[in-house]
Amino acid sequence: DLELHLQRCQQLSVTVLTDHQDLSNTELKTITNSTAPQQYRIRAKLRTYKPQKLHQSVKLHCSKCNSLQEVPDRDDFDFILHGSAGTAPNPELHNTSWYESVTWTTQEQKQREIAIHFVKHDEMLQHPEDTLIMVEGGTLKEIWKLTKRFKCVIPVRSTEDDLELLDLSAPFLLKGNVKYYGCKQCSTPKPMKNLSFIAAEQQPSWEPTEIAQVLGIELLQYVFIMKFTLVDETGSLNAYLFDY
């Protein structure tokens, strides 16, 4: 557990934080007065680290515009799904040449109409574990159930002439227990019919990168970021960890 490890590091008087056994130790003052890039070996105390909660270290990064953003929480996604559920599925968009549609009405007091569109391959439905589905009107709980059964799930809503993605504050794709997000600034969402190009491939893999590309989405990557403040008797140094 990295968080426990970091807490132990703070309790030790001296901690070796980098390897480079072939190098002699360099004082932090020397490093701060040097020009980058250089390679050093240091002995220092870990004074502080941020963020304090390990889960807060995970961010979303756009490699195109180099922006960083917080990972939306489940309440944000739930709010967007509830908003889209207010628009009833458009029956004119059901059962096309490349997907088969099923609709039903929930039995709860405030009835909802849900539509699931099963993308076909060679005009045939595939096994659930190989199938991409598009869902209209589903709740967060319902969508998570579907991700356990089907390979990929894309939340959508109806327009007059096509299905479209929800607000990019929501994940545009769910695969297993992973949510995939697109950059609002760099994405130019395209209609869902573009997925028919992947469905027409000899063996559709439904890889998130390929789905993002045909839908005009600049895929955000999960990154791990931390800031450490290191000290010795000569000064202090901020060290940043950034990794995919």
C-alpha cells in the first residue's frame, strides 16, 4: 500500500528515495542551482506529499491539449443519465441494418422507457461477450449490470435523425469496470452510425481507441500524479511523479 509506505517514509529520519548506486550523493542545494536535465542520487527526508488521499492522485490527461482534469464521480454520471432519460427513445431510429433494438417500460412509479441497441456483425447478433450495445434511458445501476454481460456499453440519446453521445462529462464508453472519457476541448463527436464501419470489419475488436477514433473523440488517459517535498540540511526540493 503506497499510502502506508509514504507514511512510514515520513517517520524515518533519512530515506533513500532514488537508486543510481553508481552515483555519489548530491546535496539538494546543488541540484536546485543546476540546469536540467541531470541525473542525481540523493539522501533526503520526505517532508510532505500531495495529495493526502491516494485515490485523488488519479487524473485524466489529454495528450493533444495537455490538459489535466479530475475524474468525474458517480454522482455526475448519474445526473447526466437522469437528464437524458427525460427524452424518450425515437422509434424511427430502431432496428437499422447494423443494429437490432429492444425497448421496454419500467414498472416504477415514474415510468421510464429504455432502449438497447445491439450492434450486429454480418447481419447477425454476436455472443454477448463480443457485443457492443448502445443504451438509452438507463440508470447507473442498470448500465453497470449491462457492462458485466456485454463487451462494451455506450450510453446514448435520440435526436430526430440519429443516436448521439451524451455530454462528454459522462464516459462515452464503458468496458468491464473501466469508464472511458473524451476531451471536451479536442473532441468533435460524430453520429453513432460511424460505428457501423467497425461492425463491418472481419473481426470487430471494439477497442476503445478505435471506437474513439470513429466517433471523433480525443481519448483521455488515466494518469497517476503526486508531489513530494524533499528536504536535507542544505535546502528543499519538490519532486513530481507523473505516469500512465
